[in-house]
Amino acid sequence: MSGQILKDAEVILRHLREKKTGLYAHAFYPKQNWRYHWARGNLWVALFLVEASAIEKEFLPYLKEEISALKKYYFRGKGLRTLIDDPSSPFESSATALFGYVLLRAKDLELGE
């Protein structure tokens, strides 16, 4: 994996990942105390993590944490909300489909999910 990809991943994991929820914020605003957890953004991170974990096992703990966090907000028969942790947010079909892909890919790669 190229050095630039690893550097970009490090920035995302350090600044956008919230240890409390396991979710990734939409953007990094160091002076504001608000963060939005967009479903599609989290699933693009999950997609990166599942593919990166197949190559570099150091990403596996982050993948497992992300999958675990997303499962808490998944509604059977409806999916994930556009803003994952906002109960007033509508359900998001593309993020839900990508979540299914990530789960199946992790299983195919025998990554523990």
C-alpha cells in the first residue's frame, strides 16, 4: 500500500474517528463542538477499511470497530439513516447497500465479521 494512502488513512483515523461512538465525523472542525455522522461517509471509510484490512492487518481493529458501531444504528427492514445517530433523519438506501457489501466482503476475506 502506498505511503500517501497510509498518511491519508492516518489523518482520517486520527481526526474523524470518535472513540466514544466508533463512528466517523463528516468533517473535522477543531474549534466547533459539533460533528455529523453521515451514513455514506462512514460507509466509504468502512469500504476502505475492509479492502485495506485484506492487505494490511493493522486496519482490522478499525474495521471491526466501525462495523460494530454501524450495527448499533442499523434498523432491520429499513437500514441506516442519512445522519446515522439522528432519529429524525430519513433512511439512506445507498449507504445501507454499501453496508451489506462491507459485511459480505469482510466475511469473504475471513476478517472476523
